[in-house]
Amino acid sequence: MNWYGVMPAMTTAFTDDLKVDHAFLARHAKWLLGNGSTGLVMLGSLGEGATLTHDEKVAILKTAVSVAGDKPVVAAISALSTEGAVALAKDAEAAGCSGLMVLPPYVYTSDWREMKAHVVAILQATKLSCMLYNNPIAYKTDFLPEQIAELAAEYPNLAAVKESSADVRRVSWIKALLGDRLAIFVGVDDALVEGVAAGATGWVAGLVNAYPAESVELFNLAISGKTKEAFELYKWFLPLLRMDTVPKFVQLIKWVQEQAGVGSAKVRAPRLEIAGAELEEATATYKAAVAARPKVEEKPLSAF
């Protein structure tokens, strides 16, 4: 598959009784792709993967694949155990996914020997192209560039890395070690322009769930080297993009979707919808963004 461009880390839509809303999920996916997204990343942190059962995950993947056409669907592979992760990887391949995004195990954080064994088991479970997800802030496991290079040398189906350390120097470091061997994706919304300038060629994005046209336009400007235009759009977008960098990013992004009329704020426990001072702050940020929203051509959700 082609690891390039803006690939939404899709939120998982829920009905009023907190069941997966497959009808809206399918419509949302088509809308994101119709506005220029190059693929879909399902079941990730933003997709509340940790609250989904195995069967729910497989059903979500099948829904995404059914509407994606020739665009790739990437399954985030995360589990408490290596056995569970391998099982999900195999089922993702059977469901028609084009790639996998490989996470370290939930809860257990250890040394390179054990983390490498976990990742390798997933890489070897299927023939699918894989992206390694490095997010030491959230998962406490830090895949260092030298370790990523070791995996890349040994496993040809490792094709990309989602770099979410929030340190843009990691992009340069990986590029220095590996050149173009791996596609590097920015995984933190408010580091997009800087990450592309350092050599990233993709973005696993969050706020794209509410603002796909602006997200794709920002990426295209950045990758084209149109720095002045990119920073003009970035300046407007940053207050919203920073919602992707805090512990309640899932609640905030889904809330923005609801305010924009392109989703629901419903989340599964232990998450709760934002309230009180957090809601007031988010409301002020959102209202300011709406008032200054630039004119970027977008196909409306109603068209899908």
C-alpha cells in the first residue's frame, strides 16, 4: 500500500445506548475520503480501541473496508497480550485491510527485548504492510530510532512509522538512519508543519474527523513547500489541533465533531463527556475558530 498523505485516526461513532453506530461510521468514512484523505486508520486511541471487544473491532474494520473502495484501511493492532494482538492482525487481514498500525501492548511496559518480540510477532502474523506506532507519552514504550532501524533491516513489511513522541527531531533522526526506507507519519496534530519540514510524508490526523478539507489543505501546502500559506492556515487551526495533545483528546475531538454537525460527542466509560470549566474553555476555542474559519472548499457530509 501507499503510505502517504492524510490518514484520519477515525473516531468510533456510538448510538445512544453506546453500541457502535455502523451506519454513521460508514458515512463518516466516505466523507473523510471524499475530502481528500488517502486512507483510514481504524481502532486507534482516538477510535477508543481499548473499549471495543474483539468482535466489535472486526465488525468496524469490515464496515470501513466496505466503503473505502481503492483507498487503504489500516487496522490499529493493540491488545493486552501478544496472542490477542496476533489474533486481531490475522482477522484484520481476513477483513480486507491493506495495512496494520502496530502498537506496544497495553499496560505492560518493558525493555527492548520484550517489546521487540511483541512487535515482531505482529509483523510476522500476516503479509500486510505495517506501520510502527511510537507514542512514548501515552504508552510509556519509546521505540528509539536505532531500534526502529533494527526492525526495518530485519522485516521488509515494516514500511512506515507513526512518530508521536512530540519531538520533531525524531523525524530527522529516523531519516538520517534510514533515508527513504520508511515513510514517516506525524502523529501529533500540532507538529504537522514542522514534521513535514523535517521529512515526514504522512499525517495520522485527529481533528481531520471534523475538518477534513482544512487538514488536507494544510498537509498539501506543507508538503509542497508553501511555507507562508501553510503557516497562515496553521495559525488558524492550531488552537483546535492542540486538542489532540491532551489526555481528554478523544472527548474533545468528538465534541468538536458534534458542534460541527459531523458526529456525536458520545464516548464509552471510563471516559465521560467534557463538562464544567473544560467545556467552557473548549466552547470559547471552538467559537473563535468558527468565527475566523478560512474558506477552504469542502464537500459537505450531507452529500454522502
